Amino acid sequence: MKRINKSKSSKYYFSIETDVADDMKWKMCSYYFSVSLYAIASLQLKKKRKNSKMTHRKEEE
């Protein structure tokens, strides 16, 4: 635990905290965005593969 008695230092510390939080938010947002794009792409590929498998099964029947 960090105790800060002076108001100036507490304000400075708070500003640092918010900057770090904003940076982390930005990093997390970009990370989730890339992950979601990857997930969507992989899902579309799976759907295409499933569709092709279904057509093959229908042809076999």
C-alpha cells in the first residue's frame, strides 16, 4: 500500500495511474479486436468446410 500525504503528489500519482489505465484499455481493445477478427475468420472457414462436407455426403447418398 502506498500512502501519499501531499495533495500535489497524490494528484500526480493519480494522473500516472489514469495514463497507465488508458494505455492498458487501448492495448486490450486492440488485442480483443484482433482476436475477434481472427475468430470470425476461423468460423467462416469452418462453415465453408462444413458446407463442403455436407455436399459430399449428399453426393454419396
